[in-house]
Amino acid sequence: MTRATALARFSRSIRVQLVALVLVFVVPPILLYSVFRSAEQEKQALLLDAVRENGRLIGTAMEPFLKTLAPADFAKIQDELARFNADARTIKVLFGPTGSTSFFYVGSSPPVPFTDLDQEHDRLKELGILDRLAASCSGNMPLGDRVTLPDGSGEVLTSVTPVQSARGCWAVIVAASTDTVTRLIDDRPYWQRPEAPMAIAVYATMAVLVFLIFAAVWSGLSGFRQAAAQVEQGQGRSFATASGVPELAQVGREFDGMVSRLKRATDVLRQAAEDNAHAFKGPIAVIRQAVELVGKRVTESGEGNMGVAAITASCDRLEGLVRSAQRLDTATADMLETGYAKVDLSALTKAFADDYRLMLGLRQEMLKIDVAPDIVVRGRDDLLETILENLVDNAVSFSPTEGFVSVQLQAKDGMAVLKVEDEGPGVDANRLARIFERYYSSRPSTDSKEGATEMHFGIGLWLVRQNAIAMGGSVEAENRKIGGLSVTVRVPLAT
């Protein structure tokens, strides 16, 4: 598989797409919040610049009047300030005599009662405005700043414009609360404006709908997975009813049809195996009877013995082929069957060994087992028993009478490892890779052990490999260094 193909398959994963969807719904709000916050800061900066510019203009307009104003005429300031009266701001005028660092409260707009002058003076000091007047006057520089109220209830935008005169420095202070200024535009922060909740509601609705769609698909696929597991266990679960998504129901019906066809195929294979075996047995039996009659006459005349022997041997081989074909078709049907479940392979192996020792009779000590406890795999008893039977039969048939056959079972790296070893002649290295092929046999032709005829057709080890693959496992063989053959079957452990 190429890297591009692997990336394409990875990108089509529902989990990957769900992660991407989460990022799509999480990242934009963060970016939008950053943009809105920057816009809010720019807006506040513009408001401060506007107040500062407003203060500069008022100071410039009052400069001629303040430069010629005598101390005795300070009361006229109220009339002058009335020209600039506005609800959105307050204007205060303070005077600092030459050579003094103190400033005196002279007038304001709107007017402040005489009895409240000291309080107003203290308020300016509390806000820190008085501390900046000397710096503004000495540098003849307008100042603008955002001042937080002492009680934390809001902010005040202030502008200090100095006006120099022969008698001292005039400070024109223009102040406007943030709420008052923004009320002229919109008195609410951006997250409290009507469009913001509306956008959040639309965004949240869209997110909920998308996640509901993903949840429905995920639930439907989970239902398919559970249905597949139940079908594999032979419980007959329907795929069509496994999901509540209408579009997946059609897919489920196709799966149900496929499972039904597989079941019909297994039934047909088994029936065909029985029918074919029965059909061949009749002609073979007739041939044997005829050969027996011919054999008696040939024996009397002494001619044709070799021909009769050849026909008899061919009949034996033909019967063996029929039995092998029947086993092959039946085994193929077994591999198509569902009904996989957890199987205690340790207990199964021990029970098989006990039964097989009874079959060996006086040679029962020939079979040695070393089985680790509680090794559980997911499969079927009949498939595992076929593996054990064929491996042990093969090992016993090759081992000498006084030899031993070893059966070992252990768990390693998430796999059940079944190993069967014999003390036979082993297999030629050039033929070792072929012993699991169908109809291949490397057994010596001089072998005449009883019951060996059927096993000479190369079906046993082929069944071992097919059964192991059907359960998600594998099989391999190697010659032992001390002589004999070792066959190892690996099957995944049940989770």
C-alpha cells in the first residue's frame, strides 16, 4: 500500500472526520473572539482620540479668552463654558499660578455649586488628574487617558489641554464616561448586541445538527458491528434491523442476503459432498465385485495377476480420493459457517490428548503434552479439533514406533501458539513450503501403515492451514535440528 493510498484511507475514517469537525467548530470561535476583541480595543482607542481631539478644540477656542482673563473676572468663565455645554461631556477649568505647583478649581460645565467645589477638587485628585496637570503645563502638551472610577463602576475618558498665560497655566479638562460616549454609538459590548446572540444560536443549532448526524451514523455502524458479531456467533441477528437509519437499512438487507446465500452455499456443499460420495461408492463396489470374480479365474490360470492387482490398487486409490473429496467439501462448508465464540483451547487440547491416547492403546505414552492453562481463543470447536487431529495424526504416522510426539500450547504476543513436533524423517527443505498445499504429499510410497491411504492425498495439512486462516491465524513448519518436523499454528486470543 502506497503512502498516498494510506493517507486517503486515513482521511476517510469517521474518527478522523469527527476530529476535523470538532476543530472546525472550535477554532473559528476562538479566531472570531480574537478579531472582535481587537476591534473593541480599536474602538476604545478611537473614542479616546475623539475625546482628546474634542478637548484640544475646546482649549484652542478658549485660549484667547483665558490669556486675557484677569483674576477678578474668573466668574465670567461659567458664561464662556456655556458655549461648549453638551450632555455627553463635562468641562472643568483649573488655574495654576506661575511658580506654584498647585491648581485651583475655577469653573465647570455643567456648573458645580459653590458648596461642592472642595468635593469636586478632591474627586479630581482621587482620579489622579491633578497629578498630571503639572506635567501637561510644563511640557505644554495635551494629554489623554482612560481613568477607572474608584468604585470600579466604569471608566472616564479624560483630556487635559494646557493654555499658557502671563499669570500662569490654565488647564482645560474635558471628561466623558465610557458609557456616555458609547451610548451615542451603542451602549452595549459586542457580545451583548442582538446580532451576537443570534449568531451564537445559529452556530449552536448547526453544531448540534451536525453532531446528531454523526451520532446517528456512528450508532448505525455500531449496530452493524454488533449484528456482525452476533451473526458470527450463530445468533441469526438481522442487519436490516440493526440500525435506525433508513439509508443503512438497505445496506443491511444486502448483508442479510449475503449471509443467507452463504448459508445456502454451505448446505449445498455438504449435500453435494454426500451425494457425490454416494454416487461413486456404487460403481466402485461393482468394480470390486467384478475384479474378485476375475481374480479367482486369473489365480486358477496363473495369468493376469499383475492386471488384477493394478485394478484393485486403483480402486483403493479411487475410494481414498472419494473420501478425501468428501472431507474437502465438508471442510469448505465448515469454514463458511458462522458461530464463532470463545473457546478454551487449553481444555480442548487436554481433552483431545486424553481421547487420542486411548486410540493409541499400548503406545499412548508416545503422546506428550505441555499445555498452559486458561488460553482462550475466538473460533469454533470443530475447526480447532480438526487442526489438532490432522497435526497429531500426521506426526504419529511419521514418527517411529518408539518415538514421541509433542503437543505444546502457550500464549505469546496476543496469540495462542500451538506447536506439534515429531521424531520422523522431516521434510526435504525444497518441499517444506509446499506441504500445506492441497493434494500435495511428500510421504514415502513404501509407507504401508494401516489407515494411511486416505492421508496420502494431501488434504490434512491443507485443512490445518485453511482453518487457521479462517480464525485469523497462520501456520508454518520447519525441520527440527535434532530430527523430525515442527508445525506451529498461531490463532488470536479472545478479547
